[in-house]
Amino acid sequence: MEGFVKLGKIRLTNQIVLIIIISTMIFESGVTRLFELIAAINIKTTRLVEKKLKKFGLTYPQFGALFALSNREGLRQNELAGVLDIDTTTVMVICDGLEKKELLRRARDEHDRRAYRLFLTWSGKELLKAAVPEITEVYLPIANMVSGDEVEQIIPVLERMAVKVRAETESYRNGS
């Protein structure tokens, strides 16, 4: 599930709609359909996950941060921003909310007093243990529809697309 949190819901939806519009104008119908399907799957699964997360009092970005930290405790805030592919200000806001809910704690970095390391609290770990099976209920039936051979075919294509998107995003951020 790594990297599934990219932008806030509204910006993500607008971004996907823009991709669909542009791809429709530029590409042949097969490629357009690919972008439409990726967007539709993302939008609909995000909505389903958000509904599941409400009962835990979590937002999609907060869940993403907890999940990322469950695999990498002690990350700095800027490192978490990199994992989630969001800006450091947004990570700070997410962490503020999680800290207020006592699901996360910040500790000063021993080597850099300006930086904080992030750790899940016991409550954060327990909440995540309860939430992950609920989220899995959204993705598992969809994943089970795809054969191993189909996964082996589509993963390389999607990885190439993801690398290109990352490169374009970095180029845009750097002003190139």
C-alpha cells in the first residue's frame, strides 16, 4: 500500500480529471481508456477506504502516515514526506493531528536538533491493527480478480509509467 497517499482528495480528483481530459485529446482511444480506468479505480477505492477509515476517526492521509511509519518507525518528517510523496508542510499538519489523537509521538533527532523522528504510540499501533483488515476488505476482492500472469504483465508497464510521472513531477518541482 506504500505510496497510495499522494494529494488531498479534491486535488487528486481534479488532477485525475485533468489527466483524463488531456489524454482524451492527445492519445488514441486505447491509451485514453487506460487512464480512465486507472483514475476510476483510484477514485472509487479511495472513497471506499475513506468510508472505512471514518469509523476509526482517521483521514486517508493520516492512515497513509500511520501505515508508512508502521514499516519505518523513526523516520524524520521530511523522510515521511518523501515516502508519501507530499510536501513537508502537509506532513506536519498530518502529524499534528495524529499527535493530538495520541497515535504518534515526535522525538528530537539526536543528531539534528531541528529535526523530529516519528514513532507510533501503542494506541497508534493498535488502531492500525484494527484498521488494516478493514482496508484489506476493499482491496482484496479486487486483487483476487487478477491472475498472477496478468500481474506479471501489467506491473512492468505501470512501473514505467510511475517512473515517468515521478521524473516529470521532480522536473516540475525543480522548475525545469
